[in-house]
Amino acid sequence: MRLKKAYPAALAIVLAVAGIGTTVVLAPGASAAVACAPAWNSTAVYVKDNQASQNGHNYTAKWWNQNESPATHSGQWDVWIDNGACGGPTTPPTTPPTTGPTTPPPTGTKMAAAPYIYPGWGNPPAPSTVMNATGVKAFTIAFVLANGCNPVWDGEGGLTGGVHESTINAIKAAGGSVVPSIGGWQGNKLGPNCSTPQALAGAYQRVIDTFGLKAIDIDIENTDEFENYTVADRIVGALKIIKQNNPSVKTILTFGTTPSGPNVHGVRLINQAKAMGANVDIFAQMPFDFGGGADMYASTVGATEGLKNQLKSTFGWTDAQAYSHMGISGMNGLSDQQELTTPATWTRIRDYAKNNNLARFTFWAVNRDRGCPGGGVVSHCSGIAQSDWEFTRISAGF
């Protein structure tokens, strides 16, 4: 993200599976004595952590699925986790629902919309004010930078005791969740400062442990990280370690794009994530600052479809699988390059992301989600006519 040449802006995860309005079969879990879970039923609907058995093995669902045989869909990137052999009596399958969804949901975990908020910059609003006005329940917190290889909040001497921690506490107290954004366009970053993937993973782990996080967003930008392949590979290697040590923590890579999809650096980053076995959960693009682009809806869709095609090519995924590992991180109002995204355009972008079951939806930033027509590109408002928190309210409908 920009606003970046002037500010270290950037564009993270919170798990909230969207309701689909369908009957869900909740299968009881297997016993500690490795008895078989209820037999898998092809017409039943399973959600995350449901269990089923097939051919003498127990399986746990990673996400919503129906008619996805555990015996043939239990690979690293697939629907089921193979928990190993089971024996003893098998509980009869639960009666399948009589009705199902009209449209199959994603084969991944959809996160709640989590717009960026930047404490200590751009007249930051009180989180509870925004949450009460919009219904949004998650925020991405910018930015975690570096003091050597130690993670610190931008402008602060550490992770605790400052405005970032108090903002996180306020969000949690209001019933919300947070995802840290690590990196950004400028500043002293962890990627170049930590000399090995292990050291970098240790820095990420300190952030996770300090705030009890369920997801982290690595905003990889500029020549020091995105275009520096040694550092980029170090980041991917660190995320692999984080995923191995914290299987339930969602990892997000956020990076820039062209109107037609990832540039050469983005393509390489995706390919390296596959080659290194990093198991990155979500690849999120920032579809703005294209160097032009009057139609921001068309440019955003073009960039996202290009990312989808690249993920399909790299990982062998279907359209639905690719979408379920993707995110959009936009910029409300005027971008750094005067590209215009109105509330109406953002609504169309949200509907596109929602209808295609993307995993992540966010924008830079809540600090700017106030009207100031003719105000230009500034930190505290969008530069256009809008109501307060209008982009946040639209995003909450994701």
C-alpha cells in the first residue's frame, strides 16, 4: 500500500465462517480409544472440525464440504485430515439433511472483513465507535516493524505498553478480533533484519504469543522485501515454520499487483510458496496504485482473476479452491495515484468477492473512512464525499 511514500501504509484474519442458511450435520468426534467416528455420508454437510470415518480411518474436516470422499480428499491442500486407523463399532451415519445449499460454498475458511486501522496515525477513531456504527468485528492492525530482529510496533519501543496494545485491547473488549500487519511499504522491517528463516519465525512467534493471535498478515512490499528474493524466500521459509508450529494460525501474504494479476515478483513469490511447502493460507493482492486505471472495479476484478489463474497453475487448484485462498486489500476513496474508488464501486467489489467466496476482504484504512471532498490523498479522510465509516459498513457485509 502506499500513502506510503509519505506514510508506512500497507494493507490479515480473523476466522468467521459466513452462514449459508443450510442444515449442517454435526458429527460427534471419535473417542480417545480410536473408535471409528460416524461413517461418512456423501449427502451430508460437514463443517470445520466435524469427524467421519471411511474404510477404517478417522478423518477431520478442514472446512465446509459435501460429497468429498475422505479417502480421496485428505491431502495437504484438500478437504480432510487423515487421523489414522480406527477400529471397533462405527456409529451409524447421521440422517442427511433434506435440503442443501443452492450454491456450493468455498473449499476454504472465509474470514470476516478486517479493514486496516493504524493507531497513532491519521486521527485514528475509537474502535468501539466504528464497530457500533458498522457491525464490523475484525481489524487488521498496522504495522509491526523491527528493532534488530525484535518485533516492535511502528513508532513504539516494543509490542506492549503503547497505543497499539491499547487499541487491540479495546477491540477485544468490544467483542472483536485482530490481525497484525507485519511489514508495509517503508520502515525498518523484520524480513531484512532477521538473518535466517528460523530467526524471522521466532519474531513472528513473539507477536502471535503476545496477543494470542489466530492469524498474521505479512505485507511484503518494495525493493527491500518483495523484490529482494533472498529476503522474500526468508519470509516464505519463516511462514512454513510458523504453520508447522501453529497449524491453526492462518498465514496471509499481501502484495501488490497489476490490473491483470501478479507481476513477475508476485508470480515468483507464489511459486516459491509452493516449492518450499510453506502452506500459505491466503494470497491477498492490493489492487490499486496501478499507475492509472480509471475503472477500479474492472481493474480489481482483472487483478483478482489473474491471481486466481496463477494459483490454479501453481497449485493445480480448481476455481473454487483458488478463490478460497485469495484476498482483496483495496484503498477507499482516492489512491496515492488519484485512482477513484467510490462507495458504489466498493460495493460492487465486495459483491464480486463475496459471490466468488474469497477468503479475505479488507481496505486501507479505517482512519481514512471519512468524507473530505477535494481534500486529496491524506491520512485522515478519503478525499471524496462519503458518510463516516461508509466503506467499513460496506465491508462488514462481506
